[in-house]
Amino acid sequence: MADSTTSTVLKVSGISKRFGGLQALSDVNMTISRGQVYGLIGPNGAGKTTFFNVITGLYTPDTGHFELADKPYQPSAVHKVARAGIARTFQNIRLFAEMTALENVMVGRHVRTHSGLIGAVLRTRRFKAEEAAIRERARELLNYVGIAKYADFKARTLSYGDQRRLEIARALATDPQLIALDEPAAGMNATEKVQLRELIDRIRRDGRTILLIEHDVKLVMGLCDRVTVLDYGKPIAEGTPAEVQRNEKVIAAYLGTGGH
Ligand SMILES: Nc1ncnc2c1ncn2[C@@H]1O[C@H](COP(=O)(O)OP(=O)(O)O)[C@@H](O)[C@H]1O
Ligand SMILES: [Mg+2]
């Protein structure tokens, strides 16, 4: 990973995003330190996924400033975001359904290769060596997330929980400084959630930084070092899980919308 000497991975300030008459994000600030699991929580429609879309370049914010590892960072094209060191998963799983699990992870890894399109077309020696290395690394990652036995299965044939793991493997394949997980536990049963928690813990122990959108309060409380709570696009609280949990505004926001 690049820039392992700096302690701040992502720092954003003053992020706003409007869709027509809807202020989806309003002056969001966030500082994520290296090695943290940082939680982003809030009621449905609070702007959490929009925030992910902004930091990964899918949406252009109206205002905002970004720094990645203390350097100015402009989220733009998806492959550039991956090269800059941010990878993500999607709330609505986005895999290549007809490709195998292994191929899905290999696609993630390709953003980090050097021989490029010409090398791929000419099938240069360098390209072939890279391809073999990518395949090897993809197998390791499938093993890491616990789905090695499905390497040659089409992605669409995997269970929901395993598809979420596959998305995490694909994100890890870009060797990210920051991995952003959008509701990774959604649709998982209790056993799968325990395994997911172990996986996220392991990813952190292995030196990565994680930004986590999650509804499951137990998961958030158990995993996160810090949490930001969004409500109608506005950050209403920031702190440790314990601090946030007893914050009056947070309690009101969740009760006011009926929670989840
Ligand atoms: N592309 C878009 N166009 C218009 N409205 C959007 C778009 N994306 C999100 N929104 C709206 O922005 C608000 C925040 O959505 P979202 O970020 O998905 O919330 P969350 O992930 O916290 O549930 C919602 O009201 C949603 O309908
Ligand atoms: Mg969402």
C-alpha cells in the first residue's frame, strides 16, 4: 500500500450534493485514519450511498474538498479512483453475473497492471506473466474471503452472502488504501453476519482501512472505531459508537423515522 507513513487515509470537507430539490448531502466532513473501521450510519435515504458515490467518482459533488493520504484527490473515472487507492462494494451487488467468481476478482486486479491494452492484444510475455500472477492473486483472495471452492462457478450461482464476499474479494484485488463497504451484511443470516464480522476484522488487522455503511447496530458497535451519523444528508453526530449511541439527535433521528 502506498503512503503507509501517513496516518490520515481520507479527509473530506464541505461535501454537498443536490438532486433537483433534494439536498442529498449537506456540508459533510469526515477524517478517516489509517487502520480504522469507520462507520457511516443513518436512516434510509440519509445520503450514505450518495456519499460513497461521491468519493468514488460516480457522482460529482456540488461542493467539497478531498484528500487521500494527505494529497489532494479528485474523484473521477472509476479506474482512476481504484488506482488512487479507494475500492468499494455496492448496496445492490454489481458482479459480472455470467463470469466465474475467479474472473470477477481478476477484473478487479487488472486496474493495477502495467502492460495495458496493447500488451493484452499482442499477448506479450509481460502480459502473460502478469496474467498468471493476477490469477494466482485472485485465487488467494477467494480463499481469504472463504469462497475458494466456488472459483469456477458463475457469480450468479453463488448465494447472496457469498456474492457479497466475492464483491469484497474483487475490491481487495485493487490493493486499496481504503475499502468502502455499502451494507455488506444486507440479506445475510446470523451465521453469515458473524463470519462477515470476522472477515472485516481480519481485513483491518491486515493493515487496511475500512469505511462501512451498516444498519446492524450490533455489527457497527462491535466493529467501528468511529462513526458518523447522517440524517437528511447532514452529519448530526460523530464519535465513538458509544458516544453516538447516546446522542439525543441520533436517538431522535432513528425514532423519528421508525428506525430500520
Ligand atoms: N441519482 C439520484 N437522483 C436523484 N435522487 C437520488 C439519486 N441518488 C440518490 N438520490 C436520493 O438521495 C437521497 C439519499 O439516497 P441514498 O444516498 O441512496 O441514501 P442511503 O444510502 O442513506 O439510504 C434519497 O432521497 C435518494 O432518493
Ligand atoms: Mg444506501
